[in-house]
Amino acid sequence: MRLFLILPLLACLGACSLTPTLERPAAPVPARFAMGATTPASMLPPSALGWRAMFGDPRLQRLIALSLANNRDLRLATLNVEAVQAQANIQRAARLPAVELDATSTRERVLNTDANDRANHEVNQQTGVNVALSAFEIDLFGRVRALSDAALARYLASEQGRDAAQIALVGAVAEAYFAQRLADEQLQLTERTLADWQQSLELARLLKQAEQSSSLDVAQAEGQVALAEADLEARRRAQAQADNALQLLVGSELPGDLPPALPLERQPSVARLPAGLPADLLLSRPDLRQAEQMLVAANADIGAARAAFFPQISLTASFGYASTSLGGLFDPARQVWRFAPQISQPLFQGGRLRAELRLAEVRKSEAVAQYERAIQTAFREVADALAGTATFDHQIEAQMRAVTAAERRLRLSDLRYRAGVDGRLELLDAQRQLHAVQQALLELRRAEITNRVALYKALGGGLHERDITKTAAVAVAH
């Protein structure tokens, strides 16, 4: 029994660690963003703003909820977390001794012969009970602990990767939904435009029959209607493709009981998000935390590679009882034990251990570069979104003035054409200009909303489901 009393002491010897101290590189980006006002300290960060509070369209909320339940990419990311967690648990179990209880009972009939070569049979019985410790490595140089730390870091990285995948999915569904809204509204605008141009064509034909216009006016009107019909087919194709893209992200057929869609100009998404944030707040993004955990894992792998140069000590031991009869099995005189320590020291590996250490160091350098690149990418995503926030409002306002001016020009051109002051060409040009600026306004509205989604996603939003009431409660708590 004294053997098992010293086992915890042997396990405590694994206090030496050859893992280098991890020094995280400084963020290779400016301390603050160039555009955007300073954020008040009491303002709720976008990472805590639930997607239900960000996107107020009930139809979009329903689609996001369906995608979180059905999307295959997110499901694979979740399964990957579970797999890496199991691997981490397996590696952590290696740091503890594996104790087994074995109970055996053997009964056999053997053939014996005497000196006269006469055969006789004898029945033998053996019963045993053992508690065994199987090949437990005493981690003197921290190899097993480093491997366990690396597995834990990779598990944490997989969790962050799953969160990053969810944020990306929420943003992708929102962008696909607004693309679908754009395609639908562009289709409706083209249908209205085609109807107006067909009426204009009928007017040109009537004027031609009354000999108040020439065949040139009719030909121009027919060409314009043909272009509108071709554009209508293109808009129908774009709408079908947008529907397909949204359905793929949702992961199932779109249900028929979805709430009615809201037009782009009435989307109730949050118009302003905190700007001017210090760059170090980007570290709350799941993808950056994932890169950081991968750096921790690569650093721990160096410790395991270093420890492989030193002796590995393992211990196998057992203690129990063995008897030929079950009744006397636990007689103190029947005690048996076995103690088998083993030490293994690498002598010649053909350079394999040095190559493994060098590989671990290179992979750590790669992890550092990936970590820095992730920070730079995140900084640029936020900076680009902030640049859009600072300019889209003025651009949309100017485009709306252009639409108003085009509508006024069309009304005047139509009056002048009917009065015979201007020719048909001036009216056609006014109609085309109005159609073009209206389409451009729709594109701008969608781009402005998409920019808001990009900023929300870039600042780590989209992981929580809080609605407006819950978000307000969180803001008060902060």
C-alpha cells in the first residue's frame, strides 16, 4: 500500500515547464479609427447589441432565426467544437493516472503423467483481484501538460470560430435579404416604367395615325419599350437568383407564413453605431480571439517539442490478491504486487526531434502572422464601414434631389412634347434619365443598409439575440 501513497507525490513532480513565455505582438494598427465621433463611455458596444434589436424587420428576424437553426455551415462549426472538445478531454486525461480494477477467476483441467506413464487429471483454480496503474508518465519536463494546454487552446479557438461563423451567418442573411429586397423593388420599378413607356408608345402611334408625328417617333418609342422589356427579364432573373441565395443561407425552403416585407426606405435597422472606437476593442471579435487561441496552442506545442529531448519516465504498478480458493482470496498472506518504472532517453533520432522543434517554432511564427493579419483585416473592415457611414447620408440626399429634378424634367418634357414644342427624342431622354436615377437611388439605399450591417458585424455584433427591450436593460446595467 505504501506504493500507492507515493504516487500523488510522483505526479506532483511535473512542475517543470519548457513552454516559452507567450508575448502577444502589439496590434499593427493605429490606436483609433480616423473617421467617426468619439463614443460615450456609457454607450452599449455593438458586440452586446442583439440582432433582433439591430434588424427590426419581422420578416428578416424570422429568416435569421431559421438560418441559425438550419444552416449546414453553422451546424458543421458546432460539431467541430464538440469534436475538438472531446480531443481536449482525451489529452487532459493523459495528465492523470489511469487506475484499473481487474478481477479474474481461472479454472482448468490439466493432464499429468507419472513415472510409469500413467495419465491422471488434475483440476486447478486461480482467483485474483488487482488494482493496477498502467504506464503513467511522470511529467517531469511538462510534455504532457504542454500537449494538454495546446489541446485546450484549440478547443477554445474552435468555440470562437463557431461564434465567428454565427456572426458571419447573421450578416450574410441580412445582406442576402436586402439584396432580395433590392431585386424586388427594381423589378417593380421596371414594371412601372415599362407600363409608362408602353402608354407613351401608344400615344406615339395615335399621333402618327393623326399625322401629327413621324414614323421616327414611333420607332424610337418601340426601341425604348423593347429595352425596358429586356431589362424586365434581367430583373426577374436577378430576383430569382436573390431568392436562391437567401434560401441557401436559411438552409431550408422559405415558409409561406413569413411576415410581409418592408421596403428598403422603411427598414428599421439601427441607423447609428458607435464610431471612433479605440482599435483594441476589436480584440473582442470572435475571429480575433480565435487567432489568439491558435497562437497560444502553437506556443504550447514548442514546450512539448522541447520536452521530447529529455527522458520520459513512466510507471506501471499493481497491487492485489491471488489465491487458489475464493474463500482465502483476501488473506494477507495472499497479497501480490508489481512495480515497474521505466525511463526512456532519446539517443539518436536522425534529427527528427530537432526538426519537430523547428516545425513548432515555424508554426508559432505563422500563428503570430495570422494573428496580426486578422487584426489588420478587422481594422480595415471597421474603417471602411465608418467611411461609408460618414458619406452615404449626403450621397443619398443628393441622389433624392436628382430624382426630384428628373421627375420635374419629365413632366415638363411631356407637356412640351404634347404641345409640339419639343421632339420625341427629348421626352425619351427624360424618361431614361428618370429611370436611371431611380434605379441608382435603390442601389444606394441598399448599399447604405449593407454598410450598416458590415459595421455591425465588424464590431462583433450578431452573436446575441436580444430584442430592443433586453438590449435597453443591458445598456442600463452597463
